Amino acid sequence: NAGVTQTPKFQVLKTGQSMTLQCAQDMNHNSMYWYRQDPGMGLRLIYYSASEGTTDKGEVPNGYNVSRLNKREFSLRLESAAPSQTSVYFCASSNTGGVTGELFFGEGSRLTVL
Amino acid sequence: GNSVTQMEGPVTLSEEAFLTINCTYTATGYPSLFWYVQYPGEGLQLLLKATKADDKGSNKGFEATYRKETTSFHLEKGSVQVSDSAVYFCALSDPGRVTDKLIFGTGTRLQVFP
């Protein structure tokens, strides 16, 4: 059981380049999330999707776009990368309305913007 | 707004020592509270949770009690092991339960030495 899979695991970009982080879950969860993790800041929510076909901004959405391609996949796009977007990005999923309210996380994608 | 405050790290302990990591929260309504753990190079995983006041969550020898009167959810373990070395995040859920999006603290790094 793969759980939440993120690709790529590592990426180096130059300022102004674009890229897409891919995320897929195989647990039939209806909600998916993108967080970024920075030293001393904990995890901050970028965007989330409560259900297929819907997306909403989180705490730090500027500079990012998302697509909920289907129930399994939720991608995060950086159109013009900036050094401030150097971070570790985590995708997560949950079964909203379920008993636990537990989020399941991928292993993370480490992005460096030069 | 809703927020979580954790004690600064790192916390450095010898094996078999007693552990306390403090967590306090600010929230409207009645959130659920969580402790997540992140081992080196991995994503976050749920350690324990509590969904209402006076609930005690427990797992792998760790426990935490949801204290509404002090708005706290401190993590404790009676005897830590080297394998407990990780970063620990306190988190609270959306009190409205519209989604499972979580608000995380900044994380506390625990280092346990033999």
C-alpha cells in the first residue's frame, strides 16, 4: 500500500523557472493538501482540496497554483520560482468526515531555488 | 485566529529520561488536538490524538491529555529511547470540521543519546 506518493523528491530550479510537484494517493480519500515546511515555521498550508473539483487557498498561497486532476491526484505548480520558495513541500490526504480526522503525509519534495 | 505554540527545541535527553514537550493552543470552538512525529528524511505521521476535553491520547508509550481549562496538550513519555529522536509537532484541527486541515506548531526536535 503506497499511501501518498510525491514526485520529484528533489529539485533544483533557477529563479523564474516553472515546475509542477505531483501528488497521488491510493486510499480513496476525498481531501488533499499541500504544505510547506520551513525551519522555525513549522508546516504552513498552501492550498487544499476538500473534494474532487474544488480547491481553496490556505495560509500561504501566493506564487502557487494547484489542480485537483481527479480524486487521486493533486498537483502544485510554481509558475515563476523565487528563492523564497526554497522549502520542503509535503502533500497530504484525509478522509474528511471520517472518525479520526487524521492526515496522511507523503515523504516530501525538497525544492531549492537559486 | 487559531494557533498552536510549542516549546523551543532542541530537547536533549539521555536514554530512559522522562520527556515533556509543552504545547498550548488558541482556538474558537472545540478543535481536536494531535501530536505528529517526523523521523529523519520522512513525512509526518500521526502519533496520538484527542477529540474532546479531558481525553487522553496514547501511543508507543507517549501520552497527552486535552486540558481545556489550561488550553494545553503536553506530550509526555516516561522513558525515552534513542529511536524516539525525531521532530514532534503539535496540531489542532479546524473546529468547524468542514475539512481536516490542520494548524501546526513550529515543531520541537528531540535528541536522545545513549
